[in-house]
Amino acid sequence: MRYEPIPIKLVEESVSANMASLNQESMSRIMQNAHKAFKKRCTPWEAVTAARGIANTIQRELEGIAACNKGCSHCCHQAVTVFDIEAQVISNRYGYKLAAQMQEPNITRDQYVAKYMGVPCPFLLSREGKGVCSIYDERPLSCRLHWNMSGYHQLCDIEKYPSGEVPYLDTSFVT
């Protein structure tokens, strides 16, 4: 099946408008709080908890701006990493046994992406034709910090748009 590309000019205009509508003062405050939180000495769980709080604040700021919305699950078919502490929390909360294959020490990042890109997340459910995260409250940081800043959620569909040129929000300051 062939899909019509979304004109890059429309994507660029959408990204510009969405970034302009972000509350820059609020985003600056979020970044400052992130830097303060991570300067403190803390346990791995405290660091993840602080990062989750920051991610939740970013989510509130982006509601109605980013292309991401409830029921869209395109990003749930991309390779993601999970901190060990997050895997343990998911295991404890939902009763999943940690699989030995989750830790692949001899695999490079590129090999990991090639292996898992396009594979649905094992926690992704389908309800009424929409994707639903079965561990939403405990979803990993890599999921919480993934934001398409265009107005086109279709860009995240790696089957239709395999180029992967999605204008994501840079949240590298959180992790």
C-alpha cells in the first residue's frame, strides 16, 4: 500500500506553531527543576521518581499542542530502553516475571533498534481499535518523554513513514 507523504512545509509550519504555543517560561522552569533534581545525591528510584514528575509536568504542558493523544500507539512499535529499576517496578506492580532476554549485554544500540523496531510493545493492548498501554501508570521514562511536536501523528507510523523523521521534543535534559 502506498501512502502520500505529508508535505515537509506543512510539517515545519505545524512544528513552528506548536513550539511557539508552548509556555516558554514554564518549560524553562521545568528544565531548571530538572537540573536541581539531578544535582542531588539520590537513589536510582529517587532519580526515576524525580524524572517521572518532570515528565508528567511536560505532559501537562504539551496537552493539546503535541500530536500525541490517547489511543495513538504508533510509538509503541519502536525500540525503547527501560532502566533496571523501572523493569523491577513494572514486574512487582503487575506481576510480570522479568525475562532474561530483556538484558542483552552483547547487543549494540543499532542491533537493538533493528531487532525491535516495528515490534509492538508487549504491554500494548487493543481496545475498540485503539492502542492502550496496560502499564500506563508505571510506563518507562522513554515512553513518558516521547513527544511528536508536529500536528501529524501519522509521522510516527513507522510502517507508513519509515524514514523516522519525526520532530520530537528534545527532553534529553531529563535523563
